[in-house]
Amino acid sequence: WRFKAEKIKIKSNTLTSDKIIFTNDAYNKPQFLFISKKFSGFIENDKLKLISRNSWINLDNKIKFPIGRRSIVDREPISRWGFGSDQDKDGIYISRSFDSIKFSDNYNMKIQPYLLLQRWSKDSTNAFRSKGSSILSPKVKSEISASDIFALEVELNGKINGWDLKALSSLNSLNLNRLSESNTSKISLLRKIDLTPKDPKNDTFNTDKMLFENSLDLLFSSSYREKVYKGYDGESEIYFGNLFSIANRKEWSKNDVKTNLSIISDFGEYKSKSKKHNELKTYFRNAYSMNFDYQFPLYRWFDDENIDKNYKYTPTVIKQGIDWNSSIKAAIFLYSNDTNQSIFSISTGPSITFGGLKKDFLNYTNFKVIGSYFIKGGESPFEFDDINDTPRIQLKLEQQIYGALILNYNGYLNVDSQDEKYGQLEEETYGLDIKRRAYSIGAYYKPSNEELGIQFKIFNFGYSGIPDKF
């Protein structure tokens, strides 16, 4: 970050100023300014913490708005307010986050309340089942109380003897009578072991410009009503789940050729909806899987080495050309009811990029077409992990319309001529972004579950050296 102020007071490891202006932009005129009054900054637990009693954000000297008193911690979101829409909250909501609550040096808790605007305006909800009915029965319309218009999310993070602890609990209503349906929870312990060979000189493995990473991940997790996103098949739910997983992940990168290999073994007990019947079943599952991803450039045309001030709409150099993407996945799932499921899939296709986003009109197009074919044996007794072997084509598009305005699309085309949905586009997502060199504002909408979201990003350029004055 570059910053400027008329006066900065330096005391030990603390900086203070009556007024200071920051920018993450490496070039002038900066597109993003963070203006802080009554400012102090210091290092706490190896993280930079900034406290501002009166804060403003200035976008391109065109939009300026206050964000009030602010405590900003490195690698944590700068934004307090959120906006979105999903079915579990009956549509549109707003949210606000608060500073983390610390418990000793190892644990911190984040609390984020929600106000469910659409549920409040309708004075009813469609997110719950009738009282006393099965968890698998259809959701019905019902009246709400005052506590139903609020929701809450609580996240606990910490360290236990080298393990990363994460516990997340979400309530889509604060009505205690709906607790069994409104609550979803998951707790996990993760240990990442770095197996990458080290270069004694650089403390990293880097041979002839090849980057290599190798890690072993150990995971214990337990969940209640965890949602599982199945891509082409939308969402499903695990009612109860307990899992131990061990995974070896390797990544190679050299001259824009990228390779990823993951070998995973997991063992767990699950209670979830049966694939064939509308009832909950409980089984143990043992799974072994292998994922191999490979991307290489077929052809490149002109690329700049580094960005410069002519890049108004992107923080990185866009690599123009044709890349080929391939993915091979293989897995076998063994269940305690003596059934099994095996799958082998191959996905392949091009990604084509035209334009470097240096001009104002139709100067960037990224189009990806990935076809997937499956060979499947057996089937799962559960709905949540039964793999859909319908051959399909994934279509992804990013298109500059004018200036910073970028249109996004993602969807799947059914190409199984024997399927009743042959030729239909499914699981579509539409997006519209305002992209600048220093920041972006994006919105998306997913019709299948009426999900809507907006996000604001500030980019990091990794800038070093003596900066210009702004």
C-alpha cells in the first residue's frame, strides 16, 4: 500500500496520524483511496491492524462514501455490510459483521447477524416444514414471529497443537421453536504437512523456473445438516456426518503449463436421504479417489511482461491465446450395506482468450468449453453422493461490454440424447462485474435456487520499491 499524510507519529511499533490516505493502486491517478481520520496502526499476532475512527472510501474520484469507525485486520474482509438472497432466508437479506472476539492467543470468534428483509416484508416464510412433520417432508408457507426475521452465523477459528480448528454454526431464524430446522453446523480439524523439497538458498523448491508444491492434509470433521454442492445436480444435504480424510496434493507449474494431482482416502459415517426412498439411512462409507488436472497453452499471442498504467480494468496481465484443459477423475465408494459405486470421468476442452482489457469496447473475451464423459458402475444408497453420469458440456463466458462492465455466464448443456432434458441448459449462473485495476464490484444470480449475491474486491499488486507520489 502507498500512503500519504501531513504528519505521522512513530512510537515503537505504532503509527498514528490525524489524517492519512492509503491506496493499493500501483499507478497514478489511483483508482481506490482509503481515507482515515484519527488513525492508528500496529502489528498484532503477526497481522497488521489498522484502526480508524472516521473512514471513507473513494472510487476513481467519482464515488465517495463513509464506512464509519473501522478496525481492519490483514487478511480479513474490509467490508462490514453484506447483501444477498437465498431460499433458506426467503429471499433478500442484509448482514453486518463485527470485530473478532479473542479467546486467549489461540482462538477468535466472528459473529454475523442477518436481517431478512424479504421474509419481513411478506410476513411469512416458505423455508420450514409443518410442525411435527418429517425432516424430509415438503416445506410449507407459515406465519412468522418477530424472531424469524433475524438470522445469525457464528464462526470459531483457532489452533490446537498444530491443528487448525474451524467451527461454523448458522441459524436462518432465531425462533427457538424452529431450532431443529434452522440450525446447520460443522466442526473440523485440519493439519497440513508441507512435503515440498526445500532449496537451501531460497527456502523453496524452484528448479529451472518450475514451481512445485507437495502437501499432506489430515482432516477430521463432524457436521449437522451440511449442504453439499453437486455442480450439475445442484444441492443435497447430509443430515449427520462424521469423516476422517487423508489427502496427498501435488502441484507443478512451468511456462504456463499447470498440473495438479490429488490422491484422497476417506472414511466416514453418514445419515442422509436415501436415493430410492424418501427416508433417512445411516451407513459407513469408505472412499478412494484420484483427481488429475492438466492445463497447457496451445498458442499464445502478444502479452506484456508487466502491467502498466494503460491497464485500467485488470490488476494482472491477461494471457491471450488458446489453452487446453483436461481433467481425469477416478473413484470407488464402498458402503456398509454391501453396495458400491465406481466412477471414471474425463473432461477436456479449450479456453480461448482475446483482448487484454486495455481498450474500452469489446476488448476482452474469455470462452471456455469443457466436455465431460463418465463411465459408472453401481450406485450410492444416498442421494447426496450418487454421481450423475449424464454426458454434458460446461459453458463459461466472460465478455467486456464497455469499459469496466464485464458480463459473466456459466451453465451446463445436457448432451445425452436418451435423456428427457437433452439439449437443455442447467445450473446456470449469470453475473455482471465492474472491473478496475485496483478493485472490482460483482453481482451474480442463480435462477435454480434464486440465489443472489454481491461482492467487493480490493486487489494486491505485490508492489515493492520506492513509490511515486500521488
